[in-house]
Amino acid sequence: MIQFQNISALYSDGTVALKNISFSIKPGVNVAVLGESGSGKSTLFQILSGLMVPAEGSISLNNEELQYKKKCLQYWRTRFGFVLQNPDMQLFAPTVEEDVMYGLLQQGQTTEEAKRKAHMAMNACGVAHLRHKPPHSLSAGEKKRAAIAGVAAMNPDIIVMDEPEAGLDPVNTSRLTALIDQFHRENKTVICATHNIDFAYEWADEWLILNEGQLLFYGGSTHFFEKDTLRSIIEYPWAYEIGQLTETAPLTKKDALQQLRKSMTKK
């Protein structure tokens, strides 16, 4: 359970970044974080990682409040895995395999154990065949999957991703969705910031909507799509809109297309 309690945050120039926001994320839930640029998503993630101390309020994990001391921060960060928006900022080792092993070795694991866990993560993320390649030679999609493999190898309880689908083609976006589904089956909590609501619609259990530092909504899909007031800020997914036209509630793009074909056939 992650709990934000009355969190407010300021930028270095004194501008308010987050305004008294509170919410709780249950274990094993996929959360999509949406909002325009400047809405507070990055600030939220900085607070979540312990890199930024809020001006007011507190953040807790399983009712244990984060204390900004070295030992507490180190423990906190072992529970989280962060995937940066730009994988070039995350991948630095000579080969993919060495990069995925790096965090494990820093934990004090043996080279043999680190290699075993790294290979499991690379296989899961579809980059095992790239293990001897230098990260800079990979495509954008391959870099994203390699960065996720490095995080997955650490086996964190909570995986936080900042716009992981940015710059990916449809095939790699589908692969990313499959990875999120796999993490969900492992009962991991996935928190993902994105501008792509169609991508989020494929996997999100709950939605967190920010606007100008304020929390507009946090909750499940059913209540989210009943909030017509959000339409002025967030475009609804095309699959959901098709469901409304065909008087169904499709959960995936595939279902939506099937419903649309049925509707056209009837006409």
C-alpha cells in the first residue's frame, strides 16, 4: 500500500508543483498517471523515489512513513524499480547483459547468481538475444526493453515507468503492454505516466489524473469514464468511444474492433 497524505511540493523558484494531494495505491494494481506537461507527474515521481522532499504532507509504504535518512532511503528504493523515459539515461554498461547484472552485483550477489537472474529478466523482456550487444547499438524499442529488464532483474515490488511507450512503434508498444500484463500476473504494482490514453486503456486498473498540480481523479475505470467533466482535459480512448456507440463496454482494442464490425454488419 502506497499512501500520499496531503502532499504539497514546490519548485526551486517557489512555484507550487503539487497542491495538497492524497491517494492510496493498493498492491498489485496497474495505475496510469495522466496529465498535460507541467501537470505535476514528474514531481510526483520524484517524491515517490525519495529524490524530492515534499513541502507538506507525507508518503508511506505499508503505513511506514518515509524518513529522509540514508538507511531508510536505501531500503525504500529496494522496493521500487524506476524506468526512465529516456533509456539512454539508464543504460551505461558495455553490453546489455552487464547492464542488467549491474544492480544485482551492487546488492552483493555473486556473479553467477546475478547472471542467472539477469538472463531470466532478459528472456522475460525479449532481449536475451541482444545480451552481448552494446546498448547504444540497439533500436529505441530494444533499449526500452533492456532498461525494463534491468529493473525487473532486481525483482522490486513496485515498478514505476515514465512514458515507456514514447517513441515506440505499434509492435513494440504491444510488447510493452504484454510486459505490464506479466508484471501484473506476478502481483507487482505498476505505476506508469503516459500521454497515450489508448495505450493506458489496454492495461490500467486505476487512473490518476493531474492538472496544474491538483489531483482531479483517482480511482477505477468505471468511475473514471463516468466523469464527463474530465473530457475537457483528457481525450477518452477510441476503444471506449466505440463501446459507447455500439452500447458495449469493450476492454481491449481487439474487442472494440470486433464490436464495430458486428455493428456495421447489422446495418
